[in-house]
Amino acid sequence: MDLSYNILIVDDVSDNIKVAMNILKENNYNFSFAMDGKQALEIVKTKEFDLILLDIMMPELNGFDVIKILKKDTKTKDIPVIFLTAKADIDSMSKGFELGGVDYITKPFHPSELISRVVTHLELYRSKKILKHNNLDLNVKIKQNEQRYLTELETSQIELIHTLTELMESTSDETGKHIKRVAQISKLLASLHKSVSDDEAIEIYNASPMHDIGKITIDKEILEKPSRLSEEEFVAMKKHTTNAHHFLKRSKRKLIKAADIIAYQHHEKWNGSGYPQGLKGEEIHIYGRIVALADVLDALTHKRIYKDSWSFEEARKYIVTHKGTQFDPYLIEIFEENIESFRKIIES
């Protein structure tokens, strides 16, 4: 940081300016001067100052008028102003301090007093600037550290999700591939949705693999039953949504919270006939609505232990037929308008 100081001296008597400059010249300050308030205000527009010595009694604009204008400008409001006056009456001093002056010096000048007060306020002002600069640097570092921490935290959450989904994949290769395709379909739906941001689309992609994580709590005999589930078995199967919510709801982390929403709501239906809460329409979170469609599309088009695979065209007809009943109508519009992109994911 530059250690030189720029001082502006404002006085309508040129001899006063000369005296002040002669007293202060041994400190090698950079001086500028003005003979009236209007000229002073023009000068401060062209140069940065560390201190202004300002006479009070001047024609047209007096010192009080000048400091009022200086304090209204963000570029000059912090420059310390020392008033110069031939009489140090209490009323004038009080008014000067109220307007933002930092000190008073009476004329004629006493060299030691002038030097001492100028040095004091220059050092104070420079110290404030250094402190402000350091605080800005510190704030930048804090923000950088926060961003790095959040990035590392998000990476850890993604790794946790991958670990849990790999646990699911270990029980069924079919389930593992299903998880990956649902994530891709969900991301495509989200990226084409006019109300979903790019960040949210990525969040859905990273969290959607957890949509069936609750199935690790379901009896394997039910999961692998090759025939239709009994009513009692279906009630038990439906608990995979609430079981997942029971564990995931405790987290305050962004991705885990997203995974909680998806795992809890991806079997809800637009008309309110879904489970576990019977939510209807936009009561269902957009994350849940998106993954619900992705999940069904992939499940229909791939063989399961209890069913044969459908053709893409058969699945398409089923999904479109259930527009506004099982699925969000706007999501079906996105699906129909971009059908080949979805077909590509399913057939990859």
C-alpha cells in the first residue's frame, strides 16, 4: 500500500494556505489547495485525499456547506476533515463535529499543534483503510473456505449415496441398472422443466438413486416374489417409502434432504390415489413427481422377476394415458415433446 499522504487545504486567504504548507512540508506530504468551497469540491472529484484542512468562514460555500456535500458522496464521506477557524466558539465546534468533522485547529497556527493533529488523523485514517482492506480480504477467504467446505460436503454426500446404491445393486444387477437409468431420465425431465434450475436438475440426478433405498428394510422374500403380492405383502412393500423417510429426514444436508423427498414421495399420484400420504397435484414435490415418472417408465420397459418387459411404445401409451391421473400433466407434455431422447436412455 502507498505510504504517501495527499492533503487538501481549503482557505480563502492564500497566506493561511502557505503557512500551513510551510509547517507541514518537512513530512513530504502531497499538497493540493483551493481558495473556496466550490473549487475544493471540484478538486476532490479528480484526486483521492487522506485529509482535508477546511476553513469555516468562506464566501458562497462555507466549510459547513462543503462538509455536508462531502458526506453525501460515497467516494468522499470517509475522508477526515479538520476545521480551520479563527475562533473556537462552542457552538461552531459542536456543529462541526455533528456534521462529521474530526478535529478543530485555530488560526493563527501553532506549528507543533498543527503537525501533531495532522499526523494523528492521517495515521488513524490510514489504519482504518488497512483494517477495511484486511477485513475484505478476510471475508473473501472466509467465503472461499465456505465454498470449499460446501463442495467437499456435497461430494461426501454424493459418495454416501453411491455407497448406499451400490449396496442395493449388490442384491440385484437389474436393480442397479434401473437406478442409473432412473437418474438419467430424471435429469432429462428436470433439465427440460421450465421451473427447475440447472442446480436443481443436478441435485435430482444425484439424489434420485436413493428413491428405493427403503427396500433394504423389506423382507427379501417379498422383494423377490415372482408372482403378484398379497394384500398383506403389498402393505409391507409400501413401507419402503416411510422407512426411508424415517432415516433420511434426520439429515439437514441438501442432497440427503432431496433424497428424502424423492424416497418418500415417488409413489404419490397426481390424483391423490398414491401412497404413503395420498398427496395430490402440486402437493407432491416436483422432485417426487419427476422421479415417479422416471421410475415407472424404466420399470415398465425392463424385465422384472414378476413381469416381462414392455416395449417402449407400450410404456409410452400407458404413461400418456395416465396424464393428469397418475402423472403431472406438464411432465407428460415434456415427455411427449422429447420422446426420442427418453427412448435413447431406455434402449441404451
